[in-house]
Amino acid sequence: MLDATGENASDVIVAKAGTGAGTWVNTFGTDTEQARKSIQVILPKETKKQAGHYRTTLTWEMIDSPY
């Protein structure tokens, strides 16, 4: 789950020590339809909902560091 405030990073893909070289591909579902359903925006019940579209920006960051 991603931090909705944007204050904290969330790991999406993590390679074990000594691995990770080469090309990696991460998919969200096995086809386009599954991909559309696999990523959701969930608003807490107490959040005031407004009609319309909700939009955000994701920033992808690659880090080469030992955990």
C-alpha cells in the first residue's frame, strides 16, 4: 500500500542481496484488464467524496543500496 500523504516511500520491487542485475519487468496483472483492476484508489470512509476524477503522480526511484 502506498502512503497517501506522499511523505514515505513504498517498495514496489526489491532484489535480494547479490541479485538484481539485468532487466527486471514488473506487471500489474497478466493482461490489460487485470492491470486496470489491480491498482485502486481507496478513500477512507471519513473522507468527503467529490464527484469527478481523482488524479495523482507517482515518482519511481531506483536505489542501489544494501538493506
